[in-house]
Amino acid sequence: MGDAAEDVKASGDAEEEKSEEVIDPEPPVIPDVELLVDGFGFMPESMQTDQRRQSTTSKTKQHKDKPEEASDKKSPCASSTNIDIVRRYTWKTKNRMMVQVITYGATITAISVPDRKGVPDDVLAGFDTLEEYFQPRNPYFGATIGRYANIIREATMVVRPSGRMYMLSNNKGHHHYHGGYRGFDKVNWRSYVVGTKVIMSHVSQRFEEGYPGTVMAQVSFEVTCDNTIKMEMKCTTSEPTIINMSSAPYFNLGGHHAGSGAMFEHIFTINADKYTVTDDEGVVTGEKKVVGGTSFDFRVPRMLKVMLPKIPMGGYDINYCVSRGTEQDLAFQARVLHPASGRVLEVYSNQPGMQFYTGNLLPDPDKIVEELPGAGEQEQHAEEEQDSDVSSEVSSVEGEEAEEEGSKGKVSYGYVPLLGKQGTCYKKHGLFCLMPQNFPDAINNKNFPNSVLNPGEEYVHRLQYKFGILLGLGLEFCGQRGGGGGGAGARRATRTYSPNQRADRIHNQHL
């Protein structure tokens, strides 16, 4: 009996000891990438009607009216695919990067990345409200461009092998530009989430903006822990048509608000041996020229303020023919360094071209011409007869409209501010855009890469915007010096920018 009691006592002691053990709670796991979703606004009623009408063109009037009535009675939050709501997706990485994308135009609205001191700042131009993205003066900030990015001469094309000619909408003079009046940038895309990837889709109906074929378009966005934005654009079609999708983010690595002063300090490297020649209207002629010995040569890092005065056109707006292997998929296209902040941007894509644009048509504060003495008296009666509505229609989208100065009684022409996020005034040469693409007007130039998509084929455009930091001896990606997780491109960047005085040496070299 004594032994049994001792055993029980011993076992009880063991149980008490076990109960006294305190298990430390596991620290919360911080995800590498966090994805949040909220609403950014609602589509205007007129735009909702247009989009519904296009999505139901194949149905009879009797059948398409009933779903519209039913959908109006639904709560706008009842369905994740409700096209009336503009959704906003926000990615946050453990390396303090933040990216925001909205479903209207599949548009990137914000990219915040830290500088070498760890201070994050938004380096992407955009607007604070949805209504501002609707304005006609929006220069496609951050939007997905389609069906065809860039210019098509005379808004006409012949699709082979059928040989049929199609007339597209001419929304830029006599030419077709960025998909027309209502391209992919002006529709609200349907969206859903898979993990931390957001997939958006849109159906472009046959003969929309003049294009043949019904096109199913899809764009996916993903942000990784090494501060890379990955995009993949896919399309299929019901009949032969042309496709050239791209994205148009406007950057300033010193901060979207930094202006032209910081912009001129950027150092650009572009992986291209040739560029496509344009005429006075900015339309490609079909000719390709070698960049060597010209002001278009960025094969070695060059500072913008040294190169820009050499361009007679007031800035860069040119398509580069990217150097790439025959069977290569993703290819390095460009690298941009802002020495003051240490921020670095690298662009990769599987497309043969890249448009380099330095914000030449953004409002120019220096383009102000005061009215000549006596000119106002001669035109006073004519101006009184015009309505304010008529005068507003005559005003140019690019900011060439009159502004009355009541205190001085003068009229100045040429500058109307373009206000963006936090009241920032976006001005000429204050932003740059690197837009991977097929060559402009490829359908009308036989020596350019093929741009025709046939039924049964799939168009795929993969592109990446990769951000890093220059820390004295090399680039840092995902918290690891020398491009941890960055692959060959990051190692190449480390070799290029390894000297701490690299920017000064490049600057002095070209003075």
C-alpha cells in the first residue's frame, strides 16, 4: 500500500510540474507581403450604362433589360465582380514598399519605396480621387494601355492574310493613339484575388474603337518581397486583330512631387542598340537607326541633365529597339538611378520595344505669353459674344488655354496647372515614363515585329518593375546587399554602380 501511495504522489508531482510549465506564445508572423482591399469610388451612371451595354450586345433587348433592373436593386457590395464599384488593392511588403492599384483602367496609383535612409516616399504620379482620373487632361497616369499602345498612322490598318482594311478612331489628330477615345485605360475591370495576386479581366467587343474581333483581356498584378511589381497581360481574340498592351507609370525617384530639378539628376541606362525614327508628328517612319554617336545612346549610364539639351524636340519621346536573345523571355530593358535618394528602378519585359518619355507635354510654367497692348480692345466685342462653355471647349487638353488676371486686367496663355496627389503640380520634365511595348504602328511596317493576334493564339506580355537601393558599394534588394533575390540583373547593377562616386564621374565625363 505504501509503495502505491508513493507512486500516486510521484505521479501527482509530475502533473503539477507539467501544469506549472509556461509556454511562451509564438511571436506573430509578419508576412512578406500583405494584400488589402477597399473601395476607391463608384463609376458615374453614364459610364456604367456604356459598359453594361457593351457587355450585353449579344443579347436581345428584352433579356438585357431585366438583369439591369435586378442589378440596380442589389447592394453594390453584393458581388465581387460588380463593375459599378472601383476597387483599390494595396500591397505592403516587409521591406516597407507599398503599391496601390485600382480597377478603373487597371491603374497603378501609388508606389512608395524607401530611400537609402529608410524613409519611404511615393515615386509614382497620380491623383487622390477617382473623379480626377476621369478628367481629359489625365496623361494616362499608371494606366493599362490597350488594345494597341502608341500611335497607328492615319488610324488605318490592313490585317493580313485577309487583307481587310479597318478604320480606327482618330483621337490624336489624324492618328490613333493608346487604344482610342475609350481604350483599356477608361473601363472598370472585373477583379478577383488568388493569394497575393490580383487578376483583372475585361471584354473588348468587336469593332470597339474600330478594332476587329472580340478580345478577352486579362491583367495580373503581384508584388514580391524583393520590392518587385510583376505584371502579366494576356489576350485572346475571336478573329484576327492587333494587340499591343502596356502600362504607363510616370516616375520620379526623388518623389512624385520632386519636380524637374530632381528629374534632371536621374541617371539612365537603356539596353538598346537602335531606335525607331519618327517624323515631325511623332509617328514612326519604319526606319531604324543605330544609337551610337547620337543623343539617344544610353547604353552606358548617362545623366539626364547632360543629355536633354541635346534633343531638339524638347525631350525624349522615342521607342527603343531592345537588345535581346532570339529565344529570350524576360530581358533587361532599362535602369534608372537617383543618386540623392539612392533609389534604383530596373525594368524587365518580354517585348521587343520600350518607349522612353520625359514628360515633354506636361504643363510648362515658362510657356506664358501675356496679351500685347491694344490687342484686348480689338477682340473685346468678339469675346463677349462667346459663351463660357464654348471657350472651355476650345481650350486645349495640353494646357494652352487663357487665364484672366483680374488684378492686372491682362490675359496670359499657355499654362494651366495639372494638380495631382497632395496638390502636387506636375510640370514639364518633372516625370519620366518607361513603357515596354511592341513597336509603334507595327501593323503598317513589314520590317517591325508581328502585332497580329489570330484566333487560337494567346498574346502574353510579362513585365517587371524592380526597385532597389544604392548603398555605397552596391544595390540592395530585399534587405541583402548585392541584389539578394534579384538574379543576374541585380548582380549586373552592383557591378555598374559599385564606386561610390559613380554618379559624379559620369556627370564630369559628359561636361
